Amino acid sequence: MWEAAGAGYLVAISLIAAIGAQNAFVLRQGLRREHVAAVVAVCAGSDAILIAAGVAGFGSIAAAAPWFGDAMRWLGVAFLAVYGALRFRAALKGGEALMPAPGAPAPLGRVLAMCLMFTWANPHVYLDTVVLLGSISAQYAPHGLAFGVAAALGSFSFFSALGFGARLLAPVFARPQAWVVLEIGVGCVMWALALALALGG
């Protein structure tokens, strides 16, 4: 059980840490110190719902169609490999400085609407949580619940650190070189997960 929980926590953080529109938005809100708690709650809560759907739904489908597990596992391998390559390509482009925009604080409603859009309108979110985490959780049966709960905690931990820790990271992520290092690190993690998932079957 503890092995499943540890894997769920680490895999969730590794996937969510990949730079994208949602993380950039959370980081910007943290840098501006605007509605950070609400943004973190929406992101983590949405992930928890999707992770639960992935872990529960994948298990029932895999039980009904044994071939589905292998198909999703190799889809996950392909996705991780491609996504890792995209992170390395982004690093080669030199990174992108992320600075908070000046201006008056945005209304809470507008901020939450944007947060929901970045979360639920992003197809990668469904691939990460429902498909990929769901397929990996099947490898830890019958401890899928521990995997899912730990993955949700990993999501909450990451978004909390990103949102509330942004003020400490502001000087660092004002430099494109910092994004390059992070992109390379995420790419390495993605490829390592792809290899582990491929060998796991």
C-alpha cells in the first residue's frame, strides 16, 4: 500500500509540474499575491475529481476488457515520451521569463473563471489524470485507492507550493535560464516514467 501511495504522490507531482498554461496562471497569481488560496483550491479540487474518475473508471473498464490495460499502458508510454521530448524542445528554445503583469487586482470571479478554463478546457489534464494516472494505478491493484488519494495529495502539495511559494521564486523565474533548467528536469522525469511504465508490463 505504501509503495502505491508513494508512486501516486510522485507521479502526480511529476505530471503536474510540466510547464503549461495552468501552472503559469497559478504562478502569476502567486507572484501578484491575488486570490491564491482560491486558485489553489480550484486546481487541486479539479485534479482530485479527475484522478478519482481515472482510478475508479479505469479499473472497471480494465476488468471488463483485459486488453484495455495494455492498450492504455502503451498509450501512456507514448504520451510520456512525446511530452518529455516537447519539454526538451522548449528548453532548447531558451525558456521564457514569466513576470507578473502590472495593474489593479482582478475580481475573484474573473480569476476563478480563468482558472476553471485553464483546468477543464485543457486536453492534457484529461490525459494526465484520467488516462495516464488511471492506467498507472492499475499496476498497483488492489491498492488503487491509496494511489489515487496520494496522487490527489500530490496535486494539492504542488499547487500550494507553486501558489504560495511564488513570492520566493519571483527573482529566479524572472530569468529565462531558470525555465530551461526546469524544462530539462521535467523532460528527464517524463522519460524515466515512460521507461518504468514500459518495463512494468
